[in-house]
Amino acid sequence: MSTATLTSKGQITIPADVRRLLNVQKGDRVEFVQVEPGRFELVAATRPVRELKGLFGKPDRTVSIAEMNRVIAERGARAGRAK
């Protein structure tokens, strides 16, 4: 098992064997994804967004930015009332 030490600046060095297995290099981005309280996964975020095109198939209909914003505002208002 590989380990790393947190510096006073909040930085860690990802061990070389982990970097190699994740296929990450200098300048690449990684994401910390919470899988449960107190537990995170380190995920390489090296794929360009363009690779995601077509991954989910064609949408049933197109949605405008205005419609997206309206739905977000409505659901946010509902969530605020639920508290």
C-alpha cells in the first residue's frame, strides 16, 4: 500500500507507483470523489470533454439555457422550503 504525507501547505505527492497506475503526469488533473463519509477516491481527470460526446445517445428534446435556469431555480426554491 502506498502512503503520502500532507505538508503544512496542504499538499501531498502522489507516489510514483500510483501515478503510473493512474496514468497521470505533471500538469494532469485529478478529482477527489467522496464515496462515503470520510472516504474518497482519487480519479484521474485526464480525458478531454470532447471524448464524452455521444456517450449518452441523442437527447429526446433540446433544452434552452433559459429553461435549464428556470428548472434549477424552481428546484432550488423547493429544496429551500423543505428545510
